[in-house]
Amino acid sequence: MEILYIISIFSLIGFFVVIGYLFWNYSKTESYKSEYCELLEERISHLEHYIYELEENLVPLSEEIKNQIIQMYQDGKELMVIENTLNIPKTKVEMVLKEFHRKKV
């Protein structure tokens, strides 16, 4: 009877150890996933910045068009409306607005 009691205690301890290991392993993989997501977000932001610079170098916008974009934005127009009205890619409109916000601050 004592052997059955000892085996039961060791089984219970082993069960808790396995459950603890699974939780520890899960938390470790979650931290790696969050670090990887942060790295990917940083890479995406670098790529977006590169795309903005590349498009600006390929076809620079005139000051008149930039002023029109800013004026339409201040009037409360949405990006898609500005994009379709002026026939300018969305990335260029976003780039002009980001410049506007940087100068504003």
C-alpha cells in the first residue's frame, strides 16, 4: 500500500512538472514571437521609408500639387478622394502629408 502511495505522489509531481514545462515553453515561444514581430515591423517601416524616397526621386511633385494635397487634407477630404482627384499614387499623398505633419510639429 505504501508503494502505491509513493507512486501516486511521484506521478502527481511528474504531472505538475510536465504542465509547468509546457507553460514555460509556451511563454518562451511567445516572447520570441513578439521579438520577431517587432523586428518585422521595423523592417517594414524601413522598406516604407525606402519606397517613399524612391518614388520621390523618380517623379518629384511640384509645390503646387503639394499645396493642393495639403489644402484638400485640411478641408477634410479622405486620402482616396485626394488620390482619385489629383491622379497621384496613395504613397505620394501619404508622403506629402507626413512631410506636412513633420514641419507642423
